Amino acid sequence: MEQRRTRRFKLQLPLSITRSGSERVTVSGQTRNISSSGVLFTSEREPDLGGPIEYMIILNHEGPQPVTLRCMGKVLRAEPTFATGHSASFQVAATLERYEFLRERAG
């Protein structure tokens, strides 16, 4: 049985990659699971393996006040996946090294 240092939570939340390596990008995805040290998510584009990554996870996206978690980390793994009827996508594992909460400003 595989043992992990941190507990993983299965959460499917909207995610967008804003930086991959040194390149500014806008790529959407969705989380699969999250822990205090990393995240597993799907993406339309393969990020640079081993490179830095910045991504935003939208928390409480269906609630009255969405909160964005801005995360910085490193890409550990990217594997192609093929969903029925869709183009190729990637399952990406990335570290969660730094983060900050961003709140939408009211009105």
C-alpha cells in the first residue's frame, strides 16, 4: 500500500495555469486532488516538466463570493490522457510551494 506524507482530498475545482516555465499562458483545467504539498489536475496543454508553474484554483466558485487561490510550484509529472470525444489532455502533478488568497473586490 502506498503511503503519502500528506493527506489528499479529492476535489474537482476550476483551475487556470497563468505561467508555465518562463512563458505567460492562459490554460484552463480542473483539479483531481489536492494536498498541502501539491495538486493533481487536468490541462489542455502539457507544461514544461521540472519547470516552474503558477496556477489559480477557484474556491467556492458557485457561492456568493468566490475566492481564488494563487499557487506557485514546480511540475513533477505530466501524462497524456484521452477522454472520449475530446482532444488530448494531460494529467499534471505539481508541487504547491507558495500560495496566496485573492478575493474579488465588491462592486
